[in-house]
Amino acid sequence: MLIKLLVLLTITTWGLDYFFNYDYGWTITMNRIFMLNPLLDFGFYDFFYDRPIYWSDSFMSRWVSYPYELTPSHTIGKEYLSKPHVNANTGIIANGFKNAGVLGAFINIIIVSIYISLLNFFKISPKFFGLFILLIFTFTNASLSGSVLTHGLLILFIMSMFVLRNTKYTLT
């Protein structure tokens, strides 16, 4: 079903672009999901390869000075897209790599694994799958702290713990 939906979305957005020169649908769907993320990930890996910032753009800023004039996402926008005003954000793995190299990526993966394991432990009905599909897109497009604090994953966790818990066996 998902593959069919993606194929239909691809054909529709491509057709709108090709026949009507309307590329907005392509830009916000297929381009953003499948093409831009790998490009931005490469930019983060390449730029921060030998110069991790050790969370100096967030909670560690009191102890570690941030070495750039622009935020990390704007720095990548400037260096790789030639547009410093572009907020070139990326997902949890590249964001962890930006902060502490491979160790930072591993830390983020462990935290997300624990989060997902706890959600699985709550025995939530598959009927609520739509709520959790956002996890995938959030983790591929935002930092871990941004995902939890501003994209609603903390609220989703609390709702899962108190409202959706054990619905797997009570809903039919």
C-alpha cells in the first residue's frame, strides 16, 4: 500500500511539474523526502568530519564555545547550497555526527532506540499508526532535541504512556 501511494505521488507530482510547470508538489514531497536529506547529510558529514562542535550550539554552550558565526544548519546552507539564509537541517544521525562524530551518531541512535522500545512496550493498538508515522519524518529531518521538545515527541510519549497504553488488546 505504501509503495503504491509513493508511486502514485511520484507520478502525480511529476506530471503536474511536466505538464503544468507546477513544481510545488514535487518540491515539498518527493524532493524533500528522498533527495534533499541525503544531500544535507553529506554536507554535515563532510563539513564536521574533523571538527565536531560538542553540542556547543545547545546545552553545552556554557562550557564549549561555538566556533562559527552562523548556526550549524545555516553554515551548511552557506557552504553547500550557497545560501546562508537557508536552514539546512538534517536528521538525528548527521546531527549526532556534527556534535561528536561517530560517537554522537551512536548516542542519538541509542536514545531513539530506547524511545521506540518504550513505545513498543506500551502495547499500543495499530489503529494509532498514523500518530507514529511522524516519528520517521521527524527523525530524518530534525535534531534529537528539536524532535523531542518542539516537534511533539515528548507529548506523544506522554500520551502513549497514559492514554494509548494497552489499547492493543482493548480495541478491535
